Amino acid sequence: MTATPGGGEEPVDQLETIRQLYFDTTPKTILDDFAKAIDLLKTIPDEATRERATVYMEGLAQMRQEWGGPRARPALSRDQRPPASPRAPRRRGR
């Protein structure tokens, strides 16, 4: 990888690293690979390279979703929820 005067990688190298993460990821490594790809994406300074990385990022996000990445908690039913804070605004009509 080529270092820039600021000490970081050049955008082309960052894009290549994201591309390699996309092709090399497995169900066991998807969460770490996705996190690395996001960190790399944040360091790409120019918009054109970021746009080129979008296709790999979308693919990684899809794999993360399909391979059981973090899921949202199911919503609690009304009787399972803790009571509202006394400072919470009241809704009319309920």
C-alpha cells in the first residue's frame, strides 16, 4: 500500500482493501470485515472514490443482513413495557 504524506493510505489502496474484504469475507468474519470497511470508507477523502466503494459496501451490508448480523430487538407489547416517565408528555385520545 502506498502511504501519503499525511501518513494514511491512498484512496485507491483503500478502495482495493474494501474490495478484498468484499470478496474474502465469510459468515464468521462479516461483522469485523464490515467494521473495517466502514473505517476505511471514512478515511477516503474524495467523493469519486467513495462512490466507487459504494457497490462493495452495499454488498457487505447485504451479506451482513443475510448472515445474521445484529438484529433489532422485538418490540415489547404494551403490558410488558415499563411505565412511562412522569415527565413524559401524555397523548390525547388514548
